[in-house]
Amino acid sequence: MRPRFAIAALGALAASAGLARQAHALNACTSADIIASEGANCPASTAPCSIKKNYTIANGCILDFGNRAVTVSGPGGTLDVGSRSMTIKAGSFTIGSGGNVQGLGNHPAPQDRGGMIMIQTTGAVVVDKAAPNGIVDVSGDTLAGTVLIHAGGPVTLKGKLMAKNSTTSGGGGSITIRAGGDFIYAAAGVLSVGGSALSAAGSIDIVASGRVDLGDRVDLVGGDGGALDVEAGADAVTRTIDADATGDAGSGGCVGIVAGTQLQILGPITEDGSGSSIGSGGGCGGFGCFESRFGDLNVSANVLAEGNVPDGGGGDLAFISRGSINVASGTIVSARASGDMGCGGCLLMDAFFDVTSAGMLDTSGGFGGNFTELDAGRNVTLTGPVDASGRAIAGFGGGLVVVAGQQGHGNLSIQNMVDVRGGGCSVSFGCGAGGLTDLSACDVTLTAAGRLLAGGPQGGENDLTAREQLTILGNVDATTTGGTAPADGVNRFVYPSRKPPSISGSVTPSPSLTAMPTCTSATQSGCLVPCPTCGNGVVEFPETCDTVGTPQSCDGCSVFCQVENCNDANVCTSDSCSPSLGCRHVAVPDGTSCSDGNVCNGNEQCANGTCLTGVPLNCSDNNPCTLDPCDPTAGCQPHTPAGAGTSCSDNNACTIGDSCDGSGTCQPGGPRVCNDGRECTTDTCDPVRGCVFTNRTGSCTDDGNTCTADVCSGGTCTHPTQPDGTACDDGAFCTVNEACHGGSCSGGVPRSCDDGNACTTDSCDETAKACVNSPLGSCCGNGVTEPGEECDDGNTSNTDACLTTCVAARCGDGFVQTGVEECDLGAQNSNAPNAACRTDCHPQRCGDGIVDDQHGEQCDDGNTTAGDGCSPQCAAELPATAQRIPGKGNPATDCALEWAMDRPAVDSKGVPSIKQKCKDGTSCDTGTTAGECTFSVWICANNTDPHLPTCRPGAGSSGIGTVVSAEVSKPSTAEAGVRPEDAANRQELLRATLATQASPPDFCGPRMQIRVPLKAPGRKGVKTLRIRGTTDRTVVDSDTLKLFCLP
């Protein structure tokens, strides 16, 4: 046994050796730096260059090796750019065994992000594998970097190519590859842009002019799944692609694979959403699009884009093929939602020829299934099952839509179960409904083993249309499964009148049968297009040609008996024909000439299969008085004078009507008249700028108003107002002391004609321009109570016990009696809610027994006593039967903020649940709007809750503190801007959370009225509320509440 001190010594020696290697890293910024250092390994010539030393590359450096073959190999060969960027240019570039090209972000910020590495070659790029691997790595602690490979030849990955997280919180980077040949990712290699559970994965983008073979696992796993885009000029092969989400309620990634010819999916592709350990909900499935542009698309392994429990929705999957689509037996293609509250995603398969599935096609969901759509130019054959059901209670079924024979003769054969059934019923959630099958083909056959199931409490629909023969040997069911309002669905069968259907299987309820005539031309409607036999030598509608024998393309008549011409008349595509697949049009290389033969139009070139117009030849001599001809063959021709009188410009903006004199010279015309017709500008002409209108100052036209000034400003005659209070005269005798106000003479007071005698009527006569004082026989206001008067106090006040009309003051007379009344609006006094003045001449107030909701009152029991259901501030108090609802946060801190409701539903442990249900129009619905439930909810702060025994509010040694701030996170401001009910609910939450800040122990704020509309008539609605409180001890408590409105 080796002594421990020897082992320690060896360890220290190894560490010092590592430090020595780091210390001897060489600095480089150009290829010349490396050539000088490597010596014979990389001679200063065009010979191959081998890099075997360790180099640190400065930011932005370009290592340009021209057309040389460059290899970075071990031990020791390293190009390290850290968090910076570098570009490598070579004829070919190989990272051999032990070689390392890296830009790691594994240092403290700001060097915690991966760098950028660009590799540009005219030939091949190889990341080799031996012992150890060749490595390209831009991983980072916070965020990985970027790798860009632009190769004129093939790209081969046998070693490691990584832009992934290097910590438990980092995010993935990006890898972009452009290959002039094949892209081959060999088995046991590494291709990764993975992210941590706290950050999203990155992206990979591959375009190859040849084939693409993904020979091993592609890592796109992260908090949210990453993105993979592949486009191959030839065939493509995939194996394991993992774009699953691992974060809290993360969403699956996106995978797009396009093959120029055939596409083979040989390994599993997963884009599943993730769940949540803190009650955030379920993540959604991702997106997948798979296309073969001239060949079959074979699915031999699972393709999954599933939503997670409890409410994550399924993803979207699309398979498109210029050949046929084949799903192997035992294979699952799924966009299902796994939870009871999730809806399934969408699945599309669109083939030019056949769609054949022996595997499972699944778009089911708990809350609802979604649609599977299968479109085929020829046949659709389903020997495997299809599931688009709504599995949970009250779930609604999705659908299967099949259209076979889109190009010609094509049949549909269903040999397994198609399930679009809906879920059952419950008191809380209502009833489910069956979905839809819509099937169309030439021959439609349901074998004895086939089943179309569209049942549910409300039955669904089975619609079958056969353009030729309809055969039903299996079970077709759209019956009700029972419930509160059971209803059977419908079965509709459409067939040609010339071919009665063959129905020996069970069909419930009985089908409606529709016989239709057969179309004989494309202009007809209300008929079925027939499916004649292609290859019998007889042209029958809708055929446009028919040759005897097995149908094949390339002879002028396609495999679908349609006239075929593979010449698309596009010089930017290469046209070919396959007897089995038909015409193919492949873009010629970009830059290929597509000249129209006219040199005057410039040099036209192809790009992406399209001819781009060139830049026209510029034959102009910049003289408007000469002609600039261009000959389509010879190009620009000699310039000749333009005809006399041809319009031109002498470049003097102060002349107009300039014209050519016939000898190639432009002669000036007449002078330009510059007059803008505005009195506040000075009009001149500048030879370069033309007319110049300069704003002037000074006076301008009088508008006749003594309360305005008349001055030029900004080129306009303006009339600014005289200062308010400037004396003026409106010309009326019966007004005095007028003054300017806002530019008008107004505000004069009536002339006083009071002669001091209460028993005269005093008035002003504008016509006579004089005061008039007419005597009265008896009068009110003389201080003597005379017959017909209730009082006469001889003054002019209406705020004492006697009005100036000699009537005793009383509530309702419209005058506020000093010391007796607080308000008096006369006939507008009212005891209606929110009235400004009550019938006792006191304003509305809390405690008057009238609920003034517009003044913030939720109740008014006629007193200001606390604890009787209505607070002294007229807010609805928490009922005695109410309970607090923990928000599913940390039990040790969840008492900071809690919801409260009257008699809430409890979970299996007897704790009030965060999911509460109410049926529209019942006692728990405190609103009056039909189709909407209104829930009464309180927010309580600093709670002592027996359901949370470990949570103690307040300032004690184990206390979590007192709530000092609270915010609303759902509904968000964005949601409030879309739906009126979310806007109202957010306002209620803001008002209630504001009341909880710095509140006493066990405080409950005002009652909130939360609106939850039904999703649709007969469909339940749901709203999620989420708040977040912080205590003075920086403890954070997040609380969620889900409210369900049932029809």
C-alpha cells in the first residue's frame, strides 16, 4: 500500500502541473501568431496545419488560415476564447482526438456567459471522436454561448458539440450549422443546448445541402424545452430527440425536421410539458413539424408532445409528406393532455399518397379532446387506435377528420377503435359531450374490428361520406351515456345513389341515409365526385388522361390519371420526374444566371428557386435635354439631343417652365411667383430652395374684439386674449363692471336698482336705459306678518327660519337652514341608495340603513356596531360560518395572507380547498347576471389559522412578521386589458390587498365580488386568482384560488 503522504505529494504535484499548463497558455489573435508558435506543426506555407498548443484568443480575433487544412488535436491543442468571440477560417477544419475549441462562461460575472465561436470553411468540418473526444464547447454558468459553423463541404460530428448550462440555474445557448454537403452526427457523440430546470434550453439550427443523419440523442431539455430546426437537401434520419421541459410548469420544446427526400424517425422524439411541485399548474406540450418533400415519411418510434397534470394542454404535431406517411405498429404519436383539467393538442397528417397507421394516435384530454386530421391523396388505413376523447368528468370529446382520395381514387379502412367520447356527469362540473368523426373517401370501410365511438351524456356525431362504396361491419355509436339532460347524438351516412351502402354492423342511434347523384363535370354541385379506375385506358371524370396498365408518372399522365408536365418553365429549378412520385422541382444553386436576354435589365440571378430581377443598366448622362438609349444587345448607346420644348430644369428654383432648346441645353422659363396669400409671412425666392416664406412679427388684421390683441405669430394672424380682468364694456345699461375673461367681454354684474324700500318692486329697463321702482299695496319683507304669509322677518335671508317668500323654512324647500339642516336639494332629496341628500336633510352616511354602494358601502344595518355582520365602515364582515383558505404555499409561512369564504368546500384532509365551485343562479352565486357566477371572497392578513399550526404571524421569536405589502399577480394587467370580468376582478383584488397592508392580527379586508362567467352556454367557466404578500421580516407568501362556475 502506498503511504498517504506519497498520495498527497502526488496530488500536489498534479495540481501544480495543471497550474503550470494554465500559466503556459499562449496569447494569439491571428493565424500568424499560431504559425509562429507551432513551428513545424503548422509551417508558414499552404501545407496542412496542426495546432497542438494551448492558446488564449482575444475578443473579436479572426484566425484566417486561407484554404489550408487545419487540425486542432491533443494532447494540449486548445483554442480558448472564454466569454469573448472569435472567428476561424480555413479550407477544412478538424477538431481531432483531445482537441478543444472552447468559449466557456465558467467565471464570475460578467464572464459567466459562454462565448461565440464562428467556424468558416470552404471544405469539410469534423469534430472527431477517439480517446478522448474532440470538443467544441461554449457552455456557461448563467447562459451558454453561440456556435456558428458555415462549411462549404460536409459537417461530421463524432465528438462533442455543446452550448449547454454548466450550473443548476443556467440556460442553453445556440448552435447554427450550414453544411455544403451532408451533416452526420455519429452514434455516441454529444449534441447539446440543454438548460437547467430554472432556465430554458437553447436552439439548434441545421441546414445541409445533402443528407442529415442524427445518429444519437439531441439534448434540448430545460426549464422550457429548446428548439431544433433541421432542413436537409436529401434524406433525413432522426433518432432520440429530447426537448422535454423540467422546470416548474415548463412547456415542451419545438422540433422541425424537413427532408428534401425521405424522412425516417427511428428514435423517440419527446416535447412534453412538466408538472409543478408548488401548485403552479401543468406545462403544455411542445410543437413538432415533420416533412418529407419527395419521399415517404416513416414514423418508427414514439413522437410525444404531451401536456402535464393537472391542466397543461397538449402540443401540436404535423406530419407532411410528398410521398406516404407510415406509423409503425407499437408506436405512439401523442399530443394528449395528461391531467383532468387539460385539453388535448392537435395532430395533422397530410400525405400526397397514403396515410397508414398501425400505432396509437392520441389527442385526448381530461377537460376535452382535440382533433386528429388525416388527409391523403390516395388511401388512409387505420389498423391502430385513435383517441380524441374527453376522459374526465364533464370532458368533451374531440374529433377525427379523414379525407382520403384527394388526388384521385383513394379508400378509407378503419380496423380499430376511434374514440371521441365525452366524460360523464357530476353535480359540481356538469356533463360531458361526445365529439365528431367526419370521414370521407371513395370506399369507406369500417371492418368488424373497427369502432366509431362518439357517445357521452350528450351524444356526438359520426358523419361518413363514401363517393363509391360504404361498408359498415363494426360498431358505430353516438348514443347518450345518461346524465341530467341526456340526448342521443346523430349518425349521418352519405353515399352515391348508384351504390347502396352495405350495413351489417351495429349503428346507434339509427343513421340518417342520404343518397346523392354522381357528378359528371367540375362545375356541378350537390353531387359526389366519382372514383373511376385509373389505368383502364378510359378517360372518365374527373380523370384528364388514362393509359392502360399500372399508373405511373413521367409519360404525360400522372399516377392519378391527370395530365402531367414536369416542365415548370422556371429556369431557376431543375425539373425531374419519378415514375412513382411524379414531378420534382429542385432549386438550382443560388447565383445561377437566369438572364432574360436584355442587357438593359441588368444581370438576373436565381435565389431559392426564384429569378431575381437585375439592376437595370444606367445609361443616363444626367442631362435632361439628351436621350439616353439602351440597346438590348449592345447596351448603352450615344446620347442625342431631346426635341425642342422638352421639359427640363435649369437648376434654378426661381424659374418655371424650363425647356430644352433642341441642341441639348436647358433654357430657363419665366420667373416663379412666390405668394402664399398669408399676411404674416414675407415671400421671397431662393435659386436653390425656391419659394421661401419667412414668418414676420407685428400687427395684423383687427378682429373687432377689444378683448384680444391682433399680432402675427408663427406666420399666422393670431388674436391672443387680453389679460383677464382688463376693463371693457358690453354696451348694456343693466350690467356694470364688465371685464375681459378668456377673450370675451363678460362677467358684468346686474346694475342695482334697489331704492331701499321693501314695498317697491325694483327693476332695470334696458330699453329705457333706466331703473324702475313700482310701489306695492302689501308686501312680503316689511317685517309684518300679513294675511297669506306664514312669517315675515323683514330680511332677505333664505337660511333662517323664514324664507324671503314669507314661508316658514322646512326640509325639502331647497334651502339649507343654518344649524338645523346639513343639506337640502328640494325635490331631489331621496332615500334611494347613493342619493346626495336624504329626506331628513342629512347627507348619505354609514349607519343610515341604506346601502350606498357607489360610496363604497357593501352593507348598512342602521348602526355602526362591529361584529354584527356589517362593520362600522359599512363593509361586509366575515360571516361566523366562514373559514380561511390556505393558498397552498409553504405551511410555515402561508398564514401571512389567506383567502376566506363562507362555508368553503374542503379537501380530503378537511382543509378548505383552493378550488371552489358554485352553480350559476344558486345561493352561492351572489350576483344577478345569468351565465355568470359571483363569488364572495375575503383576503385576510396576519392569520392565526388552526390548519397552519406551524405558521405564527407577528413579531415573536418564531413569528413571520406582519404583512407590509401585497400585490396582485393574476389576473395580470394584460389579462385585465382583454376581458371586462378580469378588469373588475383585478380592481376588487387591488382594493382588498391594499387594506391588508400593515393591518392588525387576524384582519380581513372588505368583501370582494369575483365574477366567473361560463366559458360558453352549458360549459363551465374558471378563473384563477393569485396574490403575493411580503412581511416586515421579508417573508413572501403566495396564495392561489381557483373558482369554477358550473352551468
